[in-house]
Amino acid sequence: MENESTNNSSEAFEQAISISELDDRYYCLRLYIAGTTIHSIRAIENIKRICEGYLQGRYELEVIDVYQQPGFGKQENILAVPTLIKRLPPPLQRVIGDMSKTEKVLVGLDIVPKKT
């Protein structure tokens, strides 16, 4: 019985450490948009709000307009815009849409919200 309790404590401790490590990761994000459409503007505003709320000081966001730089879109196989790509930390992940569903974006980027 005591051994089982020790294992549960160890698992809880390891989980707490891994969550703490996730909170300190640096994010490298790239948002692909198409011009100044309402969807593009909304995606930029939403991802900036999410980043400032959950990743303040721990992210880099690059916005690429596929109309102005079509080579980047082809290079990343962008089929729909807006598309957000998380380059760091691994694994590479994509979120498509105007980023208005915060929970979907957080899950898609593997961001663990800090508990207050």
C-alpha cells in the first residue's frame, strides 16, 4: 500500500515539473494571411491577444502576407489562410482560421495555461 502511495506522489511530482517546464518554453510562431481582409485582421488581433495573455515575453510572431511573399506560402505548403504555424517548440503544428476560438488555439499550439 505504501509503495502505491509513493508511486502516485512521484507521478504527481513529475507531472508538476513537466507542466512547469512547459510554462517556460519559447514559442516561434508564423501567421500566414492574405492581404488586409477582415479574416486576416481578425487573425492578427486574436493571436496577438492570445500570445500576450498566455506567452508574454516568451514568443516571436512573424506575420507573412502570401500576396506580398507568395514564395513563403508555397514553401510551407499553405493551402488556406489565415494559417498559424508553431515552429518552436517542437513538434511543428498548424492552426487554420481567424484564431477566434482561444481554447482551440491553445490546444493546437500545446500551450498549458498557468493556473492563478
